[in-house]
Amino acid sequence: MRAMNRFEAYTTKFVQSIGKKEGAVSPVIANSASFAYGDPETAEAIFDGSVKKPLYSRMGNPTTAQLEQILADMDGGIGAVATSSGMAATALATLSLLGSGDEVISIGGLFGGTYSFFSETLMRFGVQTSFYGVDKLELVENAITAKTKILFLESVGNPNMELPDIAAVAAIAERHGIVLIVDNTITPLSISPLALGADIVVYSTTKIISGNASVLGGAVVFRAIADGDDKFKSSRYAEVHKFIKGMGKPALIANAKKRAMRDFGMSANAFGSYLTMIGLETLPLRMDRIVTSTERIVAALDAAGLKVNHPSLPGHRHHGRYNTQFANGCGTLFTIDFGTKESAFAFLRGTRLATLTANIGDSRTLALHMASTIYRDFDAEASAFLGITDGLVRISVGLENPDDIIRDFLEAAAG
Ligand SMILES: *Cc1c(COP(=O)(O)O)cnc(C)c1O
């Protein structure tokens, strides 16, 4: 018998919780901005939280609530808040905890938008972020001050393909009582950040969760507040205390909705949440195939002499970590360094399979030259830190036959 899908634990749960057993099988789209309360007593009760019914779609929508419940269960969180995009998810998770004068420590490679959010935008509002290489954990620990509110990391450095030691970072966060936020966009199902000790998980659901370029979206998954000791009960997170007092375990959901969603309005819409669920149904099947294909493709291209960067290759400096903490793979990405921009462009003109776009995690294989596109506005120092070189092409492996991809790439690379 063939080996089971490595994400078998999710296959039953996803399809069963997305489809209904009575009435419309496919999720119903609650396409309304507002919801009628019926009588004033109910209106009052909805607003004070004692009656759980929809209030207004900026604060929550029934279709979106179904998606949020599934994503919370997926990661073992107490709840989730879906957002209009992945950047909105990062904004919600961070802005709900930060104030002027606070500090953020970012560890490892970073998505371009997240890097500029921290280095430019939060900076304008008086929040300082310092950036450290993925294995500089001693420096990270020394950089923590009384003002540090968030440790932030991505489960896989995109596009530098470095793998963080998430458990070790979580141990630092625990030791110092600081919140750890993990952007798990690239490795849903493969990595469970909350189980590894993170407090909050952010996703761009635009990527492999939806999987087909049909919808922009994001989500933030929160852990429950513990009954006894909890880092959120320390004076560092004093703003959260009133929500812990009023709500208990799901306090971080209320904090996120009232301190970020209500006032910034980065809300998901019902149709987007519907499309995201349709994608999510098949995530375990797609993820399993893509992880297998990616390992096969990078091995073949590496053997053919291309300069491939992926931690499944024995020469990669995080190969050991790939086999332990990342035993379920590290998602859809790898990079090829063609040395020069000209050679990279020649490859991109030559490939007949890859779609040239900034997206990742699609059903189709995607490719993009990094330095001339997403990272064009970054100075030399930032580019070097993020691992961007002149000839770097990022690949996101899709659902095609991996042997077709190998053949196409070798032909395109040969010119
Ligand atoms: C794409 C991406 C984001 C931003 O998501 P959008 O949905 O495009 O706003 C954040 N983090 C990572 C790792 C991403 O790949």
C-alpha cells in the first residue's frame, strides 16, 4: 500500500467542517454589511456580548466565522480572526499589542511587505524594530529590553530558505515573558507554531491555503490565556488585562477586535471567506503533493548543476533542522541563483511552464526574479540581509507533474 498522506490528520476535519449535512452543502455566503437585531433588548445584548449574534460585518460575519473556527482548530488555538489580506493579519496581530515607544525583535528572513511594515511604517509611529539573523539567538536574547513586546519570525525565510529553530525562539520568549508571533503562511499543517510554544500565528491565506489566486485574505490564530500564570498577565501587557478580566481564556480575540479590527477595519469579506474555505478543503492533499514534488525537483536540478537553495539538500546549513523540526517539509518554495540578472531573465523567458507572478503557493508553478521586482526598493544592506542576489529566481512549485517541471526548467536553464 502507498504511504498515507502526511497531512492525513486534517483531511476528514476540513471537508466535514466546511460542508453542511443539512440544506446548502457549500458554505452559505452572508452577503450583508449589517445585521438586524429585531428588538432593542437584543441589540443591547449583542453589543454587551451576552448574546452571540452578528453585530456588523466589520466586527465579524457568519461566513467568516466558519472559516475562523476551522483555522483555530487547525492550529489548536482558542479562536482566530480572519482579515482582508496577509499584511492585514500581521497589522492586526502587532497593532493590537503595540504602542508608541514599544520595541519589536524580528528574527530571520522576512517577507518584503512585513519588512517595510516594521522598518518604515511602525517606525513612523514610534515603534522600533531590530532585525537579527535566524541563528543569532544570543544577540536576540541580549537585545530584549523592558519595552520589547513582540518577537516575530517567519516559519521559513522567504526567499532565503533559512529555517528557524522555532522551539528555541519560543523558549527565549517564555524565559523573558515576551509574546512570540509566527508567520506560518508558507507552512500551514506542516508546522504548528502554537504547539511549539508560539502565542499568535499569522497567515496570508492568499497563498497555499486558498491555493488558486482567487482571493486575497489573511488570518490570525490566538492561543487561550492560561488559568494560572500567563505572560499576558504581566505588567508588560497591561492593556490586555481588562480583556482577561472580562473574557478569560479568549481575551486575545476581544483585544484584537477592539484594539485593531474595530478601528483599523482590516476585516475579511464573506465572499473572500467562502473562496478561502473552498481552497482550504483540499489543502492537505495539495500540500502533501507539493512537498513531495519540491524535494524531487530540487534534487534533480541540484544534480544537474544548478545553484539551488532548499533545506532538503544535504549541503544546506539547515538540513538537520529540515529533518527534525520540518519533517513535514517547508512548503512550496525554493530558489535558483543564476549568477546574473541576464541569465535569470533568460531562464524566465525560456520556461514554458512557470507563471511569472509575485504570488506563491498556487496550484500552478510560479517564478519571479527577486531583485528587479519585490525587492527593487531595498538598499544593498537590506538586500544582503534578506539574501537577495542579482541572479536570484524564486520558484513556487505547483501541482503539475514534477517531471514536466524538471524537464522544462532544465531546458530553460540550458537556453
Ligand atoms: C504574501 C505574504 C504575506 C502578505 O500577504 P498578503 O495576503 O499578500 O497581504 C505575509 N507573509 C508572507 C510569508 C507572505 O508570503
